[in-house]
Amino acid sequence: MATENKNLSEYDKNSIPNAKDFRFGIVVSEWNESITEGLYNGAFEALLENQVPPQQIIRWNVPGSFELIYGAKKMLQTQKVDAVIVIGCVIQGQTKHFDFVCEGVTQGIKDLNVQTDVPVIFCVLTDNNIQQSIDRSGGIHGNKGTEAAIAAIKMAYIRQQASMSHHIDNQHLLSSGALQIEEGSPLELKE
């Protein structure tokens, strides 16, 4: 197990970028609700601990994990967010359904990350039994939701830095070290 010797809720708060100006979306599956609520609570609390105001956290529920893809896509299209966290839980059963759902959700979230400019963070437990899910949603291994929230903050920061770097790269640096801002630039001051 990847989490066997790791607490998913532990992180160095000093290494986390300032998140007070970011806006986050969280799409939560209602299937295996006792697990997904634990994951949501871990994510929500971690965002609050890192100065994200509660009004800058948008929550949408979807029926199951497969619907996380559509929910995240619509959130990206209609809400101005800096990152989206998708939260779900699929537990191995006696049929191939588990494999198809896990594969579909994984590929769908990957596709959203490739097709859009806003990071979508994968917080879907794919466990062999309910106890493993309990252990990773606030149990003995901590909370995968906390880990997902920290990943969302870091990815939103990377997106912000890349955008700022792109704007600066499009400007001309004078020998004095000052930027020469071109007409029509996003950094140009408007009167």
C-alpha cells in the first residue's frame, strides 16, 4: 500500500503558498457518502487552515464517482476557480464494474487536465474494502481529502506563477531592470 507508512493529513504548513486569494471548486460523489463526506471535510478544513475564505470554496454534489467528470467539467465552464478537487470512493466488488468505473474516472480527470487550463485534483479512493476507505478518509492513515486540498493549493499557485511568467516574458526588460510594457499588454496601466 502506498499509504501504509504515511499519514495523508501531514504536511509542512510553511511550504504551502498563500492561498487566501484563490477560489476552489469541490465536486463530491454521493455514493459511499460516509467516506466522501470524510474526504470533503478533510479538504475543506485544509483549505480553511491555509487562509482560503469559506465563501471561496464551491461545493457541488454528483450521484456517483463516474459523474465527477461531468461535474468537474461544468464547474470549470461556469465557475471562476483556480483548481477543482473531485472526491469519490469506489470499493472493489465481485464484478468488473469497479475496473470500468476506476478506469473511466481516472481517464476523464486526466483528460480535463490536458484540455483545460485549470488543474483538477484526483481524490478518488479505489480500495479493496470499506476499511481501507475508512482508514484513508480520516482514519489511521489520515485523510486523502487533506492531501488533495494541499495539492490543489500548490497547483493553483503553479498556474498563477506560470501566467505571471508568461506576461513578463512578453515584456521587454530595460538595462535598468525595469519592464518596458508594450501597448495592449495585460500589465499596461489604463487611464
